[in-house]
Amino acid sequence: MLNATERPQAAMAPKESSFYEQLGRRIAERRRVLGITQVQLAGALGIAQQTMAHYEAGKVRFAAALLPVLAEALDLTIEALIGVESKLRAKHGGKRGPAPKIQQQLEQIARLPKAKQRFVGEMIDSVLAQASR
């Protein structure tokens, strides 16, 4: 496992420091929402818990190669993770803020095994059929 002391960190410029602090807050907040511990998230990334704590505090940089794994572990897009998704949505006329609950649920369903997806689909069909009576 890696830890924060394995790679010497050069001092960060204020803008860079602000980016990593905000990123760390987003990581910690999302991790808590999902009910994941630092130890569990660190394990998914193959890093030490102490390193994860430094990432969440915005004290150290981390490799861009970790972004896809981290985004997947937190069930986010890389854009949302680094804080540009809302800017992209605003630029392209999309809604701001978190995705609607139904969209989040559909994304969760899409990650289920096919058999469970069929089961959920059948349940939805049944509810919709009864609602249209």
C-alpha cells in the first residue's frame, strides 16, 4: 500500500491547494453519504487509510490514475468528483444540483446483474399497469 510519505510533496500553489481541499471535502462527504469508512475506501484504492485521510484533508496530491477508481468507488462521474459537472451542466443548459432521485435509482439499477434488472423492470411494469387502471 502507498502512503503519503512515500512521495515527497512540493508545496502547492494557493489555487492548487484550494482545488485539493475542495476535492477532499467532496470525497469525504460522498463517502459518508454512502456509509463507507476511510479504511474501506482506502482498501478499494489500494492505499493506506492514513493516505486517504490526507486526501480528504486536501493535504496531498494524488495520481490522476486514481480518479476513475475513486469515482467508481464513490458512485460518481469523474466530473462530479473534481467539481466540474455542475459547471458543464450550466454551460450546456442542464439543471444544476444533484441528479433527481429517479435518475440516481436508474443508474443504480443499471449496475445490477441482468437477472435483478429484469426483476426490477417487472416490478415497475406491474406498478405502472395498476396505476393506469
